Amino acid sequence: MEPQNYIIIVKNMVCDRCIKVVKEELTKNNIKFVKVELGKIYVKQQLVATKKETLERILEKEGFQIVDQLDSILVNKIKTLIIEYIHYGKQKSNTQSYSSFLAATLKTDYSHLSKIFSELEENTIEHFTIQQKIERAKELLMYNELSLSQISYDLNYSSPQHLSRQFKQITGITPSQFKTSGFRNKLDTI
């Protein structure tokens, strides 16, 4: 059985040139690694404190930043909860806000959740939630079983007009125009 590698999550590492720069810096500073991918450095064992500090300094100099894995896990939990809440009918009630739902479920202050999410995703929880709601609206529109009013109610919109406005802001087309074109994004690409 192959030994488990440790993963160091790196923010702002978004292109092949970034990977090349990180590999060069790791080699130059004698930090052993298994491989480097977009946003990740794989090492055979956890780095000792001095090596981790050196790595942080090197990465910061190049415009990168190590992400605490606990924060990364928290962001993934937030995304999962939002997707389940919106796409899979896990709503506790139509009156509970998404911020209250997340704070209560994760037992963490919403402002902390929002800060961590925004730092790691470069997107807000609110915008991510809206994107998910629009994808769910697209799915329901494609089924052609519910009216726009019913869809807006199911997705906790104050009115069909509010849903239509957000739909057009996100997609560039109205819900009725979408019904004729029918293109949806995959959930993991949002």
C-alpha cells in the first residue's frame, strides 16, 4: 500500500506558470515534494515548523498563500449544505434564511463563515447561493411542471419578478427565453 501524501492547499496558484515557479522555488529551497498541481503541493510528510515558515515566505513572495486545510474543509461544507438545501430539498422551512441555516448547522457565527468563504473562493456565500438557486430554477424550468410563481416560492424568492430579475442578471436571458434554449451548468462548475 502506497503511503499517504500530505496536501498543502495554495491560494492564487492558477496556471501552469504558477506550477513551474512553485516547483523551482521548492527545489531551490530544498523543500522536498512529490508533485505540484494547480492549488496544491503534495509532500510525503508534514513539514516541520521551520520548513513550513520558509514555504510560506517563498509562496508569499511569489503572490501565493497557504490555505489552512480546516478552512478549506469548512468552505466545502458550506458549499455542500447550500447545494443540499437548494437542490435536494433539505430546507428546514421556507422562512429560514440561508445565513441562519448555515450558522445553526455549522455552529459558527455567520460573519466568520462569510469571511473564510470569501477569502478562499473569491466569491461571497450570497452570490454562490444565488448561482445555485438559478441552476435549480433552470432545472425546474426544464421539467416544465411548475409555473414560475411556484418555482419562485420553492426557492424562497419574494416574488416571481425577483426570481426573473436575478435569473436575467446571472444568465443574461429571461426564464422564458431559457425554456426555449435549455442550457444548464454542472453543479461542480459553479
